[in-house]
Amino acid sequence: MNGYELSRNYFNFCFENPEIIKPNHTAVYFFAVEHCNRLGWKEKFGLPTTMAMEATGIKSYHTYIKAYRDLIEWGFIIEIQKSKNQHSSNIVALAKFDKALDKALDKALTKHTSKQSQSTHQSNDSIIKQLNQEQLNKEQINKLKEIIKKHEPPKPKIEFIDLGEFDNIKIEKDKFELLIETYPSEKLDWMIKKLGAWLVNKNKTVKNYKSLKGYFVNWVDKSYEEEKQKQSQNKDKHANYNKAMDELGSFLGLDEIEQTEPETYETDYTEI
């Protein structure tokens, strides 16, 4: 399939059905062909209504949609999926024609050309078709790009939330549930505080969930486990000491020996 074959089949149809063809049909169809060409002759492609109307100069939606529906009915355009709202496009495909191209229009043009040649004694040179990618100049290409960009659906706005007390960790709001599901509340609070303090010391920030997850996986999670292990060892050490004091008191006949509490200390959150 190429632009020349599509054009030739279309005008064959026009020549054989002049009573139903209008300029709007030609404008809409050839914009669809040009749009498909620019997309690399994709099998299926989006055809935005507003963009097509602006490119073809059709001001009325009713006029455009009638021409569009006629082209579907006549078999030039295949509608794969109808647009669901104003932010989506109709998904279409260009019908492929495998029939012979020798139609009534070809015969009529051949006959007319032959008569003209005999009367003027001029030779009939072959017409060399310009390459598709060179048909539009730079200004026209830029204009079409502007139209396409103008009618692209807007990107959804991403909401962010701040974590911790240092205002240097931000993640997407919809990703916060993933953190809650992955880490227990106490552990998550510790990890956020640990990372936030370290970022302050390094004059860095976290701007999204992916970056935060990277820090957590690479060292913050491991640091938390090491901290818990130290605290557990400290408690065991003092528990053993107090038990030994109890046994010594019993041996010496003392009623009570002063017990000691496990040593507590503040975590240095800035250390890795």
C-alpha cells in the first residue's frame, strides 16, 4: 500500500460515483492518508476529530462526521475503535485495495491523452511521482506538528506529598500506599527519619518514589535491621547481668541487689 495506489483507487471511485462525492470527502480521506504516512504507514492509527477538522478547514462537526461516516461506509476507512471521550481519538485503518487498478477513469484518461497526443504531436512522457516525504515544505510540516501537539490529550497532573520532618523527601501521592503495604509503621517512620537526616547532611533531596525505593533497598532497610540487632544484644546483655546479680544476692543472703536498666542511646541518623 502506498499513497499513489490509495489516491488512484479513490479517484476511480469518484469518477464512477460523481453524484455522491463532495470536496469534504476528499479532504478528510487525504488527510487520513497523509497522517498515516507521517506515522510510518501504521496498520492502525488515531485520527483525532478536532485535528482533522482544523487541517481540512471543515468548521462544522456535523459536516466532518458525515464525510467521515461516508468514507467508512464506502470502504475507504475502517473504524477499529470509536473514541470514548474528547481526550481520545477514533482508531482507524486505511482499507487496502488488491483489485486491478484499470478502472473507468484510467480508460477515460488514457483515451483523452491519446487524442491530445495525436492532435498536438507531442510525446507522452511518464509522470514521475514525487516522494511522499518531500511533498510538504518545512513550514507546512511545522504547522501540522503544531496542530498535532495542540490537540494531544493533556497529561494528568501528578500530586506529591512530603515525608518526614526535613522537607527533603517527596513521592507521588498514589505511591504512598505501596510504602504502607511494604513496611510496618514503626519501621517506615524510622527509615524515613534516617534517610531524611542523611540527606540533610549530604545536601540532597528525594523527588519521587523510585528514588526513595532505591535508597531503602540499597542501605536504609539494612541499617534498620542492624540497629534492631544492636538493641536486642544490649537488652540480652543487661538481662544476663541482672540475673547474675540475683544469683549473687541469694548466695550472700541479701534480700535485694540494685538492678540496672539496659543502656539507652540515641540513634545517629546521619551515619550509614
